[in-house]
Amino acid sequence: DTLVGEVSRLVVAEACIQALDIEFTEGQIYEINSVQGEGPGRDLQKWQELFRTARAQ
């Protein structure tokens, strides 16, 4: 656990559900943190871009 901050359980749950539908997230570990602003909601393409960006770092 290297992130500082908070994230709601709803955001964590939505990220988990979305990750199940994205093949390249299988076997990966992600840390989740919230920021001000609008998130990806249920938009699969936005989630794919977020996970792809996180994976590249």
C-alpha cells in the first residue's frame, strides 16, 4: 500500500467489476485513489484507458 488518500467502497467495487470485463487486467495488481472530478462511471472505454495508463507506469 503506497498511496496516500481515500477512496469510497463504491469506487473500489465499480473498479473491480469493470476489471473483470477487461482482459489485460487479469493477474495484475492496481492501487486505487480518488481525485476531484468526474470518474469513468460505467463507461468501459474510460475504464480501459485508466487501467492501460496505470499499467504503463
